[in-house]
Amino acid sequence: MAVAGSHFCGAPIENLFFVGPYWPSAGLTLLVNQFHGQLLFQATYAPDTVSERQAADFLDGWFESDEVKAVFGPRGGAEEQDEESR
């Protein structure tokens, strides 16, 4: 992965930023990006094809799945653990 100060195809990388997809979502899109050692999740949905309730239910189910918890830990992660240790 490129970082500011490195090079890509011989050109120096001075600034990095995320633009996101330029295509419209057909339903629900979940983007995952890494920034400063954290994973950031961005969800978008097309309200003409997916209701707010459907989008929320899908995302709740995805984040609460055993597979996701095994990789990322429980919802709340480090913030939740910090509060418990105080």
C-alpha cells in the first residue's frame, strides 16, 4: 500500500485521499478502507430499491455475524474495552 513520501511508478506520492466509487449503488454498497491503522466502514444504499430498515438490518446482521466478530472483535472494539477497564 502506498503512503505519503513513497513513490508510485517513479512518481513521488505527496498526498493521499479517498474518492470512493463513481458508480451508483444498485442497492447497498459497503466500502472498507484502512486509515491510520483503523478500518473505516462506509455504507450507502439506494432508497428506491432498499429501505432504510432493510439496510440497517443487513448491516446489523453483518457486523454481528460470528465471522466478522472473529476478525474484528465485538462491536465497539477498543472503545468498549477501554470503558470496561476504567
